[in-house]
Amino acid sequence: MTLTAVTTTEAPAPPTRPVWRVPPTVVVSFVVVALVLAWSIAPGVFSHQNPVDGIPSELFRPPSGAHWFGTDHLGRDEFARVVHGTASSVSSALVAVLIGLVVGGLFGLLSGFFGGLVDTTLARFVDVLLAIPSFLMAVVIVSALGFQTINAAVATGVSAVAVFARVLRSEVLKARSAVFVEASLLLGGSRASVLFRHVLPNASRSVLQLAVLQFGLSILTIASLAFLGYGDPPPASDWGLLISSGREYPLAPWLVWAPAVVTIVTVLSVNRISRWLRKTD
Amino acid sequence: MAPQDRLTSTLERPESTVAPLLQVEGLRVAYGGHEVVRGVDLELGAGRSLALIGESGSGKSTIAKALLRLLPTGGKASGRVELAGRALLELPERHFRRLRGRTIGFVPQDPGNALNPVRTIGAQALEAAELVDELAKPDRRAAVLETFAQVGLADPERVFLSYPHQLSGGMLQRVLIGLAVLPRPALLVADEPTSALDVTIQKRILDLLSELREGLGISLLLITHDLAIAAERADSLLVLKDGVAQETGPTAEVFAAPSSDYARRLHADVPALNPDRYAQLRDLGRAGAPKIEVVAVTKSFGSLTAVDDVSFSVPAGTTHALVGESGSGKTTAIRLLSGLEQPDSGRIAVAGEELRGRSHASLRSVRRHLQLVYQNPFTSLDPLWKVERLVREPLDRYRIGSPRERDELVRETLTAVGLGEHLVSRRPSALSGGQRQRVAIARALVLRPDVLVLDEPTSALDVTVQADIVETLLRLQAEQGLTYVFVSHDLSLVRQLAHTVSVMRRGRVVEQGTVAQIFDSPQEEYTRTLLDSLPVGAS
Amino acid sequence: MSRGYLPFALRRAGQAVLVILLAYVATFVVISVLPGDPVTATLRNPQNGFTEEQIARIVSYYGLDRPVLVQLWEALSRFVTGDLGVSLRSNRPVADMIGEVVPSTLVLAGASLGLALLLAFGIAFGVRYLPRPFGPALRSVPSLFLSVPGFLVGLLLIQIFSFGLGLFRAIDADSPWATFFAALTLGVWVSAQVAEVLIANLDREAEQDYAGVARARGLGQARLLLRHLLKPSALPVVTVLAVMIGEVLGGAVITEAVFGRTGLGSLVESSVASQDLPVLQAVVSLAAVVFVLVNLLADLVYPLLDPRVTVVRPEARVAVA
């Protein structure tokens, strides 16, 4: 009996996952996020109007073809202000995620991989970071560093360190106890090679999902800090700040709702992508 | 109410044996457009037993779920199912619900997960007692305790107050059988009721089921992958493959003279029924000097002595089997052998090299000679890696040959274990269980080791796939002069492929000898119990 | 429950004390990183009207003229004895200032947690038992809640119920309706996170073998949910709620600002604005104390509630949560 004959008698392999299919809502979400990122990279391409100097004759114009989001109390085009505010609202959230990912990820990785005293020490440190409510911590840090959007981003990032550290630690522990990791050690792999070839790639999926989720949360946190006035001062146009200053003109509700809807749609899209990543694991 | 009363006051059960209790015609079950049961007919008389036999994917469990109308969402059953003259599939859900438990009882596969972990067993047992309409509320507890005693639970009061995790698997399965028979159903559906249990416990549970069936006159639909168990416990058999009945009839007929190809193959592949199938292939190789020597090894974890004064030696080119039930220490023994654990005392030598007291780095050189194949190929392969990279990994780690030579070796080894060229760029998730285990074996063999330690390498696989893997292993042994240490709970399998055997229990070696000595003239009581527990197919 | 409970509880309590002290130190370190010397700058601001003598007294009280480590040690010693220092702005004991606003924030926090639980259980039950398309549609509600900044929820509620329906006057922050909507603002956010956990747990439990076996025993959907699925799904919510205390305390800053309430959050905001560091330090440390104690309590209670959890390995709870 030849061996090829043997294999044919086995049950056929389970069909590979049906052709990679992305749900339509996820496609829309990716489009929204791509658009918003484009706004933050090249705002001038999307809005030709001046976000800083208004036209005195065009105060409080409601949304129209000329001014999609209307105009404010100085006659500035609200759409231009939203688009030009994207950079600090969204890119700063990326900075925050990056800080959380790098610092927290390193903590979690060391903690999970070395265990023992390293783990205990880092665990207490992470406990401390968790103990201070994250928004309060962000407020304290931003008030220590000074009221600027970049500092708000740093503060948001630091307050996310603990979450990243915890998730990466548990993922590393999970991967480390996996049979295939032990198998790799038996096959002659050193600890470092196992860490980089098996443990990290297997942990990276849930970390990616968390990073996307934290991106959405960071947009909200930074908007909240801006709302309280802890970001760049006017004429900067962070979304949170726009909403906050729009409150003073109840007769021009679009000044609140335009940036609000943009914020919500952006975060909703980011969250949708994150959920999709979690499901396709 | 006295037990005798309830015993006799059963449900509307036809007294005549003319009309069968359960009659299924043209049953089809589909998920979306995919049919997993494709027109199955079956018949089960009152007080009789029928076994559905099949491997994974045969649709046997789906039939059980369809009868209970507990198919997962998306599953649709069609055809005719009649129980005691009532068409089941057409009944509205609220009417059918009254039949669950009362008329159709269910015994699940894995007793460890079949009870709610955060509720006491008593609280869940009272749910079963509620189904007995004539049982008044204050009497329910007594009825439960009485049933627990009936299914052989020694301390019913304690069981009643326990949480599931406080009981052993065998006890839990007794509880579940008790809950299923307490409302005196007409039909009991048992879905692989013993596959999660040790062999000695398996026999006792099957005895209990037979006993209850005869004592209470309950019909039994037994679902199993094990032809030997089915033949031993059922009046008639139905062999399923890919959702289609291959063969059906009285046990004696089907078992003695299977008419379909598949049933014949199944019969040939069950180790218990064919102890000498591989004898010729097994005895091709020649035994050499001892390759592995284990002398008086002891290993404790806290107060538990997992391995207690164990010694054995394996001549080169032969297979030594470690046999035992769960908790016997066989897994710890091979972890010691692979250097994954260090023994507290004793000596382990592989190919003349002492294992004890080595660092991770110096163990590496020993491991080139000794490789481990894990039990579960679903967890032992990195899900992100492709077959080629998986098999190549050890060559890369040990820096063997040039990259081109490594490619060559990988291909050679994959062919040797019977994996085709077209699979090399697949990930494990796109392979069947048998293919995955072949990848694992190839990965272990690519370093050209002298010794393979095989930790229940086929227990996660179907019996026909197991037969293929066993044949491959024996052929490789004959060709390459490999030495195997084979760990298994399956005595029949061990009998087919091993040369020498150590029977283990609670960390100690109970008995040791050649296959013939152990199986034909066991000296120890425990070995005899194990052998007696084996289902052998003859009823 | 096992004999190891007392050592477990003591070890866990010891950790909690350590974490509280370290949290105080961490806050102190962050605050003293402040560029410049805002403390004396604030003190010397003529608006505050401190005399040189008063300034000297405050400076020496806080030891601002001494090395940072000494300052830290003294501040920590005072904190341990319950002395939270004196406000730079109002020259009043910080403990008194906090005491005045705590009840208002407690009411807000309690009400928001209660509303969050109601909402979360309502959503989770709806997801499982409302017919199509309502049940499945409810699944996306937590995600929607998590995409709306807290201050917007507040603004929206004020817009509708105060300006629109005139249910309460936005200025009258302590009226029952105003309190209700402020609590709802916070509760929506918290409920989304609780509901996500609850829905995921219910889904997971419904897939377990025991759920199928219980249905085979004749249980209907409603009994299955109440008797079997609810307890194992809801137990981990204890832990989640404890963590949510932090969200509530942090979110209070925003909510109190939007609704014009006085409370711990508004105290944080005003002390940030006026660089009143002792107040900021005290409120943040207090929040950490509350968070750590509530989580300690949850950890100590959890093994008593869940029979699966043994305290031999404290990490086991993580696997359940």
C-alpha cells in the first residue's frame, strides 16, 4: 500500500474559510476612517475656506451648499474648522495609542515572558496606574505638562498604558502556555526565538484589536479634555473645543451638532473595525 | 410514592412490540444549504437498544439533536420522526417541550461540562424531579436521592449538596444518567456517554445503562464512535458515514458479516477487534542495545508523587508502551524523558547520554536524538505557520545543512509521512486532524532522531485515521530503525503496535513485560481489571 | 471556599495598601514635575491677598523650601494620618472642602451605577429574548453608546429635556430631574461596558453543554435564562462594576461641568484652573483610595459568590472575568 493511497482515505480537510468577505458596514467604516485620516494629513485639499479668519458679513449662516456645516459667530466656515481641527483631534489620538502600545506593550511583554520578580514588580506598577481613574490621571498629567493638545495626547496615552500592559501580559501568558510553544522549545528553539517567532505573532492579533479600540477611546478622551479647555486654545479647532464653544450659541445648533456628528461617526467606525477584528480572529 | 409504584407507572408506552417506539423515515438535517444528514431511516422498539455508529462528521450527534429538536440556530430537520405514534417534527415547540425529559431523556458526552458549574447538583436535579407530574413538591428531594442511590452513587446527600467541580467524571455521569431516567422516559438518547471517561469507569457506566434499560424498560439510542462498544451494548446497529446510513441490522449480523465497504473497513480498523493486524509489520525490525534507560525515577509535585520509582528500558528499534488511566503518571513520565521536567531522584539516559541535571542549552544536544509528538495536533502546531515552515523550524534552529538542503529534507520527510506536495503552503486550520498529526510527526522526524516519544498521538483522531497513522509509524520504524515510547490509555491499540509494555497506576509501574505476557497472562489484579473492561464486541 | 481564604484576604489587603501609597506617590511625582513654581506664583498673585507672613507660613507648612523627597515624605506621612493639607486658594483644610462636595458626587455615582445596571441588564435580556429584528439590533447599542462622548450625551439630554420639554431648569443643578439626567449621562457610558460583558457572557454560557442538557431536561428559554445562564453571566459583572467606579469618578469631571453641579469633579476642574495643587492631589488620591477599596471588596467577595473560584490561585478570577 503506498502512502499516497493512505492519505486519500482520510476525511477531506475542512474547507478553508469561504472567500475573505468583509461586511458592508466594515467597508463603510474603513472609508470613514480613511477620509478622516486624509482630512488630518491634507485639510487644504478638502476645504478651501479659511478656518481662522471669518467673513464678517456671513455670521451664523445655517448649513448650505456654500457652507456645508454653516458658519460661526465670526463668519468662519464650520466645515473648514472641523476639517482643519482633525489633525489635532485624530492624529493626537494616534500618538496616545502609540504611547500606550509601546510602553504598555513592553511592560506586558516583559511581565508575561519573564514572570517571577519582574512580573510582580510590574504588576504593582500597573495596579497603581489602574488605581487612579484614567480620566483623572489624564487631567492631572495635562495640567502638569500644560494645556496643549499634544500634552492631552501624552496624558491619554499614559492613562492607557495599564490596559495595554494587562492585555499583552495575559496574551503572552496564554501563548507561553500553549503546547506549540513548548513544542518549539523541544525542537531546539531558544527562548528569544520562541518569543519573537511564536509568542508575539500569536499575541499580536488581540493587541491590534485593542489598539484600534483604544484609538476610538482616545479620540473621545482628547475631545473631552479639549471640551474642558485643556487642549490648544482658540483659534485652534479641536472637535471637543468646537462643541464646547458652539454651546454658547443655542440659536446656531449646527455649531454643536456638526462637530458632534463627525466625532460620533468617526468613533463608531473605529469601534466597528475593532469589533470586526475581534470576530475574525 | 414508593419506587416500585413509579417504576410501573410509566408513560404511554405501547405494550405490543408491533409498532416501534421510535420510527424515523428520511430524516434530513441541513445547515444553510449544507446537508449533514441525508435521508436516514431508523426504527427502535420499546425496551430495545440501537447504536448509531460513525466517525466525526458522520452526522450521528446531529441526529440526536434533531430528535430532541435542539439543533443549533440555522439547523433545519425534515422527514418523518414518530415517537409512540406522535409526529415530533411537526409539533409546536411548546407541546414538544413537554416531551423533553419526560418522554425523551438525554445523556450527554462530556459529564464535566454538562452541569451548571455555579449551581449545586441538587438544585439541578430538582428540575428533573419537577418533570414528574404526580410528584408533589415536598417529595421531590426524596425522589432525587433515591435515584442517586439507584445509579450507584454512594453518598446521595453529599452529592445533592455538591457543586459539579467537586465530583469526578464518573460520578457526574452517574448523576446525569440519574437525572435522565428519573422522569422515567420511554426513550433515552445517550450521545457518546463514556468517551470522556477512563476505561474501567466506562465499563461501569455502560453496565449501569444496560441495567437501567432492562430494569425500567427504557429504549436506548446509543451514539458512539466505538464499534466494539456498540456491538457489545446494542441489539441493532446503524453505521453512518457523511450523513448516510451505510448499513443497518441486528448487531450479530452487521458485526459478524458487514456487507458495506465502510462497515468492513471500520471493523478492520478497530484495534480491539484486530489485535494482530500489524504483527508482521511490527516485527520486521530487529531489537538492538537499550536505547532508553529509566532507573528508579521519582518526581513529586508538592504532596503528589506523580511518578514513583519507575524503571524501564527500551531496546533500539522497538516500541515500549506506557499504559494507564488518567492520573497514572504516564504523561509526567514522558515529560521527564523529554527533559521538560527534572526528576527528584533516579537516572534517565537516552542513547547513553545522561539527562538529569542538564541545562536548557545542553539538553538541546540530547533532544536531537529524542523528539516528542503531542497528543493533540490541534494545539501543538502554531496556527499562524504554514506546513513547510513548521516542519522546517527544527532544521533552522539546529542550523542543519544549507537552506537548499533543508528544503530538500522537508520535502523528503513530508513524503515519508504521507503528506502530498499540495499541502505544504497550508496553515494547520486548513488541514484535517490526521493531516495535522502527520505534520507533527514529520516535524519530529526531520531532525532524524533515534527516539520518538508519542503521547497518545491518535487519541484525538477517528479510528480509520488512527489506523493510517499507526501503519505509517510502524513502517517508519521498520525503515529507519526508530525507537518509540508510546503512551496510551487504549490497551487494544497498545497490543497492536508495542513490543513491551509498562502498566502504570498512581505513579507506579504495576506490571511490566512483553505484549504477549501482559495481554495473555497478566499477573496483577489491576492489569486484569483493565483488560476485562475492554469492550470486545461480543455481546 | 477553602482554608486558604484568610491568607488570601490578608495578602490582597496588603497589596491594596501598597497600591494606595504608591498611587499617592505617583500623583505627587506627576504634580511636582510641573514646570516653574506655580505654588509660590499663585501665592504671590496679589488677587489672593496673602501677606508675606501667610505665604511664609504656607511655604513652610508644605516644606516648599526643602528637597522634593523630604516634601514627599512629609506629605505622605500626613496623608496616612488623614491630613489632606490646606487649599492654596481658599486657605481652608482640603478635607473640609472635599467633605462638602462628596455627598453630591456620591448621589451621582450611586444613581449612575444603578441606572447603568438597569440599562445593561435590559439591553442584554432584550438581545437574547426580543424577536427579530429587535433583539439582534440591540446588539449594536453598546457600541453606539461607547462612540458618543459623555459631554455630548449630557448636552443632548439638556437640549431635549430642559430646553425642549422644560422638565427641569438647567441652572437648578440639584433638582431631582437634573440629578437624574446627570446620572443618566454617566450611566449610559457605564452601561455600555457592562452590557458588552453581559451579552458576551450570556452568549458564551448559552453555548455551553450544560445549557443544551438543561433544555433537553425540558427547560424553556425563560427558565434557562433565569435559572442557569444568569448567575454565571452576571457574577463577573461584580468585577466589571468595581472597575467602573474609576470611570464614574473620572466621568464626574465632565458630567458635573456639563450640568453645572458641584462635586468632586467640579472641585478637580476648579483646582486645575487655579493650580490649587493640594486640592488636586487630595481628590485624585481619594479617588484612588475609593477605587482600590471597592476593587478589594469585589475581589474578597467574589470567591464567596462563585463556587468555581478557589482562592489558592488569585489569578483564577481573571480567567473567569
